[in-house]
Amino acid sequence: MRRPVDTGDPDRLYTVTGGRSRADDDFDLVTLVVSESEPTAGMQSEHARILDLCRHPTAVVEIAAELKLPITVVRILLGDLLAMGRITARHPRAAQSLASLPDSALLKEVLHGLRNL
Amino acid sequence: MGSAISELPSRRTPLADAAETGLKIVIVGGFGVGKTTLVRSVSEIRPLNTEEVMTQAGVGVDETSGVAAKTTTTVAFDFGRISLNERMVLYLFGAPGQERFWFLWDRLFSGTLGAVVLVDTRRMDDSWYAIDRLEHHRTPFVVAVNRFDDDTAGYSLDEIRQALALPERVPLIDCDARLRQSGKDVLITLVDHLYELAMAQEMTP
Ligand SMILES: Nc1nc2c(ncn2[C@@H]2O[C@H](COP(=O)(O)OP(=O)(O)OP(=O)(O)O)[C@@H](O)[C@H]2O)c(=O)[nH]1
Ligand SMILES: [Mg+2]
């Protein structure tokens, strides 16, 4: 279960995303998503579940784990909800490139938080 | 959005409503080195498991088929989380370090603060590729030696540094992934190191 495996279920993924394959790259793994409205009747069930889950800020990766869907699929669903104005996204402010460091003030806050655990 | 009626008791503890900044640290290492154990020992939630589906081209769901799909690769990884304060939340990702999974690493973990390479001295070779790759990407990292009970060789940190050809500037520490305090110390060592690097960078014009 924890081991990387080679299957995947393309059929199911295809259904959930309506056949689309381009994920919205704006959603980082740790982008925090917040619902802006309640689920409505007749809504695709995955959309409704996301709105339900994100009453409190919830990271993309936690949504994926909770819905048991791959990250890519969740990004597509979030793109839909964003376009409908039903969610807002709080993006990470840490550096987006692999090679650049976040500023020392942010790191100091992280250190402080870790020391207080 | 404040209604609590639909919140079942089994649901995970939600983040604070003021949470706005997500941060990432990656724990990388070979099979069974203790990645999940480390994540569990410091996480405020039970580690969760999720997966990413990849195709050759690096795009998610296969566009052309949907039915008779060519083989996609699913890579599983687990993660935990630490609320640092009301606004900041740190996610820890346990990622397999073997060469064939690094395409996942490249894609998923961009923007990470830094990495912890977990090393098992009985299988030191497993760490080579991860260290090499991190240096190549200039992702800052520390190396933590997870000492297992049946590690009889008892190499010193100096010997391990030599064996891994690890430059002096990369912090190298002992840890016991099962202990919360030890896990915390590993993370603090990493962020301390990042802080030093950031300060040095900010000093140079
Ligand atoms: N003695 C000892 N055992 C440990 C330590 N850390 C982990 N273990 C044990 O080693 C085994 C593997 O640990 P995991 O945390 O599952 O390792 P992993 O890196 O997540 O493994 P994979 O995800 O399968 O690659 C488990 O049975 C742990 O209880 C340690 O510091 N000392
Ligand atoms: Mg594991």
C-alpha cells in the first residue's frame, strides 16, 4: 500500500475529470484551499466533497488523501471550483524555484514554531 | 462557513482558520529507512498517504485513451503536518529516494524549504543517488543517520561523512526516527542550516 505501484485506474480518473488531463499548475501541494460556498444539489460529488472539506483551510495534498484521488486529478477539480468562484486559494509564499532560498525572517518564524513544539 | 453540524468526530483536526502559508520539507531515503516513522513522530496528524499518477510525458491522466490506457505510473508518498503557529503550517513529505522515483520528486517538491536525507548505515549505498541529486538541484539538505538497534558496525559520523563523500558544510547528525524529540532536532538542524544560508545570501550584495 505504501509502496509505489504500477497500476492506477485510468477509467475512474477519466470519469472524474470528464476526460481532461491538464491540471492547474497553480495549485501547489501545500496551497491552502478555502470554500466560499456550500455544496449544492446536483453538483458533481467530488466537487461537493471538496467544498465540504474546505470549510476550514485544507492543503491540496490533504484533499487528495481524503478523496483518495491522485494529486493531478484534484488539481483539475480545484481548477473547476476556482473558475466557479466557489473556493479561494492561499498560495505558499516560499520560493517556487528549487534553487532559491526563502528569506531569513520566514525561516526564523519556522524555527521558532519548531522549538515551541 | 463556520457550521460544525456536518463535522463527524472521526474527521481530522482542521487547520486554524487563519492558516495562510503552507511550507514543505522532504524526507528522502531508501526503502525501510524510517521515513514514515520520522514523519509520524513529529506530525500532529496520523501520516496520510496519497499518490501521483505520471505518464511518460509528465502530464497526469492519459489524454488519448481513458479506456485502453497506456501504462501510467502511480507513485505513493506519505505526509504529515505541523502547525507552526496560527498562520503557518509545515508539511513533511516522505519520498522514496531511488533513482526511478526522482521524476516525482522534481515535480512535486519544487518550492520545498529543504530536505532531510535519512541514512541507514547498513545500506549506505541507497543514499548516494539522493545526495547527488539534491546537490545537483542545489536544494539545501541535512543528513540524518537513523541508527537501528542491529546496526552493529557503529560507524562514527566522521566515517559516515567520508563514506558518503559529504562536504563539511552539510550538517550530519544522528537520530532515532521513533522519538519525537529526535525528529524535532533533525528538523531544527535543517531549518537552522537554511537560516544560516539565507543570512549569508542576504549579506552578499
Ligand atoms: N530500531 C529502530 N527501528 C526503526 C527506526 N526507525 C524506523 N524503524 C523501524 O523500521 C521499519 C521501517 O520504518 P518506516 O518508517 O516504515 O520506513 P520507510 O522509510 O517509511 O519505509 P518505506 O516507506 O517502506 O520505504 C519499521 O518497522 C520501523 O518501526 C529506528 O530509529 N530504530
Ligand atoms: Mg514509508
